[in-house]
Amino acid sequence: MDIARTPASPDGNPEMADAPVQTPAPPAEIFRKDYKPFAWRMPNTFLDFQLGLDETLVTATLEVERNPVAEVSRTIRLNGDGLELVSLHCDGADCEGHTMDGDDLVISLSGDSHTLTIVTRLAPSANSQLMGLYASNGMLCTQCEAEGFRRITFFPDRPDVLSTYTVRMSGPKALFPILLSNGNRTDSGEEGENHWAEWHDPWPKPSYLFALVAGDLVARVDSFTTMSGRKVDLAVWVRDEDLPRTEHAMESLKRAMTWDEETFGREYDLDCFNIVAVSDFNMGAMENKGLNVFNTKYVLADPETATDGDYDGIEGVIGHEYFHNWSGNRITCRDWFQLSLKEGFTVLRDQLFSQDMGSAPVKRIEDVRVLRSVQFPEDSGPLAHPIRPDSFREISNFYTATVYNKGAEVIRMMRTMAGPERFRKGTDLYFERHDGEAATCEDFVSAIEDGAGLDLKQFRLWYSQAGTPRIKLDSERSGDKLELTFRQEVPPTPGQDTKQPMVIPLKTALFDRGGGEPAKESLVVLDSAETKVTIEDAPENAVLSLNRGFSAPVRIERDIAREDLAFLAMHDDDPFARYEAMQDLVVGHLVEAAGGTQGDNSRTEAEDAIVQALGAILTDDRLDDLMRGELMLLPSVTYLMEQLLIADPALIHAEREALKAKLGASLGDSFKALHERAAAVPFAMDAAAKGARKVKSLALAYCAAADPVRASQMADEQYDRADNMTDRQGALMALCGIDSPERTARLLDFYERYKGNPLVIDKWFAIQASSLHPQVVEHVKALADHPDFTLKNPNRVRSLYMAFAGNPHGFHAASGEGYRMIADLILALDPLNAQTAARFVPSLGRWRRIEPKRAGMMQAELQRIADAPKLSRDTYEQVTRSLG
């Protein structure tokens, strides 16, 4: 949820700026240590909107009074961004004592309290940045986090300025029949062809949580009775044709409300809760108080158009935004350095919710896979930063996997050390102490420390040190004792060369490979550079299961025999540890093969061990298919590249595909039997049916690697029989990587079947951009010229180019064409939507970890972007940091 800072004309259109603007100098660095409370308080804010798509007038009436805990100031600075100031009054009179400082309005104030009235003129249809107030398919909506409110009116746009908002909206009823804002609706009426509505939010909030939606919408309505007996009206607002696909969203909302009451004791606090689905949206969703604005991707679903993954995503994101009502809204951030206070905690809450709603082991594995594929590379690259940074230049560049996903892992570690019950005592104390405040990460840690009875003094290093800790384990047997020595180090990161030892909780268990039962799970807490642990009465054939449940976000390095990994992959009773052992078994082989350190005998032994372990997984009746599917997944090329100091993406991809083909050939009968068994399971939304669909398409992928002709026929049949999107998409993904007549026919059929549904056509673009087809680069070029492709819709841009940037087979093409395509996209997109453009820079920023030829081409493309004129500050900072 970041914001673009492209220089713009007053109407918000960067392409219409009056004078050419050169690439900006690096913005000033802002330091956390320099925080000072704002000199003025804003007890009440009144906003009047005269709505129009091309022109909207905003009258803001601001009550301001001196802040007794801040330094006295004779002026007030109100932030603006590309605003047209129509008029300004102070206490009802013309305001003479004001100046413009860049985009900011600075007003001289002599007394202790004043009323400011500011009128601004906006051009929503020209706002391609999708920040502030903008038009989307004939409706008006807002996005204000982090600094979008300053694109609506002049205001102290910072999270520690809390105000109570009253909003009046008026506009043509035919154009905007529905008028929504934060809080509760207090009044409405009609004035000829216009109508109006007033909304009041009784809970003080920062400006980034303001929201407004006006448009031609219909709603799925329902209600929820809270644990204290209050009735809350619920509505999911969409376009008329989308209404049938909102049932799952509504049910997810009600489940989230129930879960938050039962698990965290949090009750909803307004008379209504509204969700609005918007097709043009930079993020997934936004937690505005009482009026959550969502990307349509995370609202609309039915079996014909949404996959099982889409259903899970909708439930998780709706839960996330709802949970923000307390962890983000009732208690917000003092400043943007504290972003992980609300995001890390809320990500953990949505992860726990999704675990309880579905398969907890599978959800845990999925979350770790995301962490490793996105956050671990961030931690080891030029953009590494702590979850609570000490400084930043552009806050938009800190809406990262580190703040969100690693932030959640840090809080999860506190929960692991405290246990669920004591952790709940800590969160209860946090909500009690800081309700209605703008708080800090330190406030949260102190509440957990006091409520759960933990000493977290050293643990706080997780908030200030960047990088992923590495744990090296050595073991030595002494009689019936097993001596374990854990050594930890945190690698240097930009600006932090020397690190202190972290507190790292590791769940462990000891197995007897001879057939004994595993020892009781224990928690080992590392808190020094070296920690020794002695296990008494250790079996002679002991095998250690380590970091069970992924209890700490660390890298484990240990010498473990291949047969021990195979044993754990087949027998570990901790689902994550079993998955991890299977991954390590494969990673060890592929890293050796790609590094050229593996002899023929070693290759054969490694492949045989993997075949044996996977064969056991395919036929293990103790596994449900959802978990079986996780164990069938090979490590991604991106994850494999992270295991090497310098990686050759083409070689890694080739070795991975060779292993997949070997497995597909060696276990061909088992994969075919699994596919047939899963195909016989009728469609349903229960775990068994979802698991069957999952393993069905995975089996198809292995068959495609070993025997493309046979797999084409199987995929073609699966496509024809499909009565749901999960099966149809799985078949199409397999076909997309194969050069066959079936591929072309099914791609055409898919497009014709769904061409009126933007979200499904997004899938059509993404499937092709992420395929293993040898001509994928040319396919993406052709798709960019397709009539349905546009740079103006973030979902469509991501569906094609983000899918391609995440496809190492195409992105790392030896010609460098993949790098040029992404660089060209960034340059073309930056003037239109800098926020989305900047998100593509990190894909090029990993050049230091790539073999020299490709690294040189990636670096050259970054430099070409950096040299471009009129570059947004978001993109410029990302590029220059990536270049170093």
C-alpha cells in the first residue's frame, strides 16, 4: 500500500505537466530518531464532496488546536500533492498568512484554536496513479494509504494525527446512486437530479484510513450479531453482473468476525460493515474504517471462474482487512517506521485464521514458501532492511515482504515462546493499553513481555537487524549422549556490517530410525553466537527433526546423510518438517548438479533416493491429498538460486526439469493411477475434493515432463471433463508448456469461453506468461499487443508481466530479451502508475547473484531506467539502490 510521487500537473495527470521534469534528486532521508509529535491536534474534520467524474470540489473544514505535548509552532503545515487550491479561510475570513512550500500549504496561526476551510478542485478521471480520489469504470473511489489523502485536500497527512470525520457527499443520482464513506450513515436526501448522504465515523482515525465510494453498485446484504448482542449490517457492494459471485466473500467475512471474537476477544464496533469491489486497484485491499475497498480479485468467486487458490485467497484477504479493525485502526501507527506494528501482527492473525478454516499444515507450508521466495531474497539483496527501519526516503518502498511476512514471523516467534494462552494475555494487554492511540512496535513488544511474562530485551534485535540468520549445526555422539552445537550468524546487509546474536526458538524432536517412537518435541532457544545442547539417552540411529513447524525464519545448514533426509521425508510426524526434508533432499541434489560438484554415482544415488521418497508419498494412505500435494512440489528455480552464491538460472532450470522428467518416468504408473483416482472424485468444496484437484494437476505436470504426447492427451481430456476452474486451469497450464495442437485449441477455447470476465482473462494472460514453452518470450511480446491488454489496469499488467518476471525460464533468457521487456515496461508504466512500475524493479535488482553474462545485461537495463528523464521518485530510488 504505497504511493507514487510522480511530479504532476494540478489535475493529477503526470503527462500534462506544464514543464519538463528531470529525474529527481534522491529525496531527503527521514530518520525514526527525529520523530516529533505534530504541533496541532485535529479533533474534528468535516468534508463536503460535490462529486463528478471529471471534476470534484472538496470543501474541508478542519478544527485545529495546539497540541499540549508538542513544541509550540506559529504555523501549521498541511501536506498536498498536485492539488488545485480554490479558496482558503481561517475562522470564516480570508486567510492572508499562507504560503506554498512545494506542494504543501503553510498557514500562520496566532491563536490556540482555529477553524480552517479549504476548497480544492480534483480531476478524478485524470488520476491514473489510482491514489487519492480517482475514477474506475464510471465510479469514484479512494485509496489513501500511505500518503494519498494529500491528493484530496491539504491536511497533516501522517498517521499520528487522529481526527473524527463527518462526510457529506452529493452528486447526480443517475451516475452515483450509491454513496458510501467511513462509519455509520446518519442522513440522506435528494435535491432534484442530485442526491446526498452524510456519514459519521465516531472513532478517531488517521487520514490514511479515510474512504469514499460513489457509483452504480448493488449489494449482497446480511447481518452479524456480535458477542455482546449488537446487530451489525453487512454488505458486499459490486456491479450488478458480479453479484452472484459474492457469496463466498460474505461468508468469509462472517467467519472472520466470529473467529476474531473467539480467538482474540475483538468485537466489531460500528453499526455496519461495507466491502466494495473495485476493478482498478493497486493493491489487494484496504482496511479503511468500516468501508473496506477491495480489488475484485479478492471478492468475486464461483467454481466456474475461480480456482481453489482463489477461494482461499479471498477468505484470507477479507480476514486480513477485517482484523485490521483492531490491529491497525483502533490502534494505529505512530509513524510509518512502525508499519510492521499493524501489518506484521495482522498478517499473523490472518494466517492463524486461515489455518483454522482449512488445513493448518498446508497453510503453514504455503506461508513459508512465500517467505522464502520473496522475503529471503529481499533480505540477501540490495533492498534489505529491518522490519522496523531506522530511516527511509520513500515510505512506499517499505511496503515489503520484510515488513509484512517477516514481521508476522517475528510475532509468531513470540507466540511460540509464550504459548497461545500467554500470548493472548499479552495481546489483550496491548489492546487495553493502546486503544485509540497511535502506537509503536515497542509498545506491542512491551505488552507481550508484560502480559506473557517473557524477557524480550534481546529479542528486540529482530526489529532492528536486517538479514536472515544462518544456523550451522554440528552433532557429535559421546556414548548414549548426543551433543549438538548450534552456531548462528546474521550476514552483513546494506548499512549493517556487524550483527549481534538473535534470540531464535527452534522446535526439535529426535527420531529412532530403527523404528522407535519420536521423542517429545522440545523447544531450544538460541541466544548466543554458540549454543550447546546435550540430549541424553539418544538412540544409536537417531535422526534429528529440526525447526519443526518453521518455528524461526532462519536458514539451517547441517551435514545430514541423504538416507536420514529420505527417512524424515517418509516418516516425520511434523508436516512441515516432513515437507522440509523432502525439499532438502531435492535441493541438495539440484544444487550439487547445478554447481558441477556431483559425480555420476552420486547423481544416481540422489535421484534414486528422491524417487523412493516420492514414491512412498504418492502411496501413503496416512496422508490427505492436500498435504500430499505439498510434498509433491519441487523447489522453485528462484528458491534454488538462493542456495548458490552465484547462480546460472538456465542450468538450474535444466537440472530441475531433468529431475522432474526422471520422476515422471520412474513413477509414471503411480502418477497415472493418482490422476485417475483423483479424477473420479466429484466436485465439492470440502478438503478431500480440493485435495484431489490439487494432486490431479500435479500428477499431470510430472507426466508432461516425462511424456509430453501422453500428457497432452490426458490434459486435453481433463480440460474437456472439467466442471470447475481449478481443473480447467490445471489442464491448460500443462498444455501451455507443450508445443502441441491441443495447446492452441484449448487456449482459443478458454479465451472465447471467458472473454467477458476480466479476472479470468487475467488468468489466461498469466498462464501463458508463466509457461515452460520454448517460445514463451515471443508469446509474451504478442500478448502485449493483444486488444485485451492495457497498461491502465494493474491486475492486467501484473497478470502478464509479473507472471513473466517470476518465470525464470523466460525472464532469464540467454538473449537478455526478458530483462529488456521488463525494463521497457517499467519505463512505459512509470508515468501512468509509478506505484505499480516500481514493483517490477526488484526482479532486475538480483543481478549480483546471477552469472556474469546475465548479470551484466540486468545491470545495463537498470542503468537504462536510471538514466531516463522524468522518472518517478519511487522507481528512481528502487533502481539506484538496486544498482548500489
